[in-house]
Amino acid sequence: MTTNKFSGLEPQFLCDVCSIAVTNPICPACLAEEIEAWATLYPNLRKELLPKLHYYLQKIEDKLIDSTECIKCGNKRAAVCPFCFTEHVLKELKRIKANRIILKEFVDFFNFDFEHNGYSQEAERLGVI
């Protein structure tokens, strides 16, 4: 005989930016680590981008109360969904005037716009992806 240890529904947290359920719970801090690793290929870009990312992460941490558990680090800090975070990073890349090759690579590596109704549409329109 097997016992079901399911005690009910787990709480579902919403993204602090878009207010949609965080269904891909990878926290912005873990994504930022991956973006930092990618940016080592572009030292000048890294120098400009990382302070902006760290500032954004600090703003998120300052208002973090409870959130979805990150599947990578296990901390309850996935308060912003990967789509919203990577959309923010893409906007920062555009602000610092990253070239099309870098934008394309970023979207190829960090595309969480699974339904293609966000930044993927713009990237396709611009011929970046």
C-alpha cells in the first residue's frame, strides 16, 4: 500500500513585475550569474552591464518578503519571472547600445519568451532572431 504525502496545493507566487504565476522558477540572481558568465566574452559590455544588473537585483532583494523557490539555488527568491528579468536585461543592453550580434546571442541564450508575445516579436521584427 502506498501513502500519498501530498498535503494540498503549494502556494503559487506571482511575478512582482507582470503579476503572472512564476512557472519557470529560476531566480534573477541565478540568471544574473549565467549572464555574467556569458558577458565575460564581452569585457567592455560586462563592465557597463553588471553594475546595472547588480543595482536591479538589490532593488528586488530590498522588497523581497516571500517567493517561489528557485530550482537552481533553492532559495525562495524567484519573485521576478525569468521572462521579466531577461526582458529588463535586454532593455539594458539596448540602452548601452550593444550591437545586433550581441543582442541576437543574448536572445538565443536567454530567451524565456516561450509564447513569443513579448520581446521575441520585436527581435524577429528587427531581424535579431
